[in-house]
Amino acid sequence: VVPADYYESILKELEHVMAMDEVHNGKWLWTNDKPLPDGGDKIFMRIQDDFKRYIDAGLLDKAFLLATRAIETWPERAEYANDMAIVYYIREEYGTALMWFKKALSLNPKDELIKHNIKQVKALIRGKK
């Protein structure tokens, strides 16, 4: 059983990490001021893991907040635009989901999963007409 404040504490911790990443411009220093080359990747993986946890737990508001903050911090990451699209997709706001999937594709034009997601949303939109 997950404690009631677990997801809130994750969001607060990630807010802190994202704020620090802005201060360090994505260049994290660890012991003896030596750079850790994959520091950004560790943050990215954590955000993606937590986003999935929020989605799986049905906490769309938390997933939305996390995606919003990630987009504000790293607007060049297609994954975060895709995350935002997923929130809107689950909410059945397909037009907005499509807009975010297209944004994600503009950031990573070779991503086959995003292309697939766009096809799926377009089919749903056509089906509602």
C-alpha cells in the first residue's frame, strides 16, 4: 500500500531537482566537483518513471503538473510533449492530445511511437464525427 503523501513527496522532490538542473544548466557535479556526464539522463528516467506511476495510479492532475514542469524546464525534449499528449488522450481531449503529439514529433521527427500515437488520435477524432 502506497502512503497517501507518497506522490506529493515525489512531485516536490522532482520540483527541487528540476530547479537545481536549471541552476546547473544540466551539468551536474557530484563528488570532488567532477561532472557526471549522464546526470540529465538520470533525471529524465526518474521523471518518466514517476509520470508512468501517476498515470498507472490514475493521478492525471499530478501527471499533468509533472509534464508541465518538465516542458517548462526542458522544452526541447520530445518525451515531455508526448507525456502531455498522453494526459489529454486519457482525458479524451483528442484535439489537444493531437496538438501535443505533433509538438513531440516536431522535436523528434524520427520517433515511430509518436507517429503511431498521432495515427491513433486521428482515427479517434474521425470516429467521433
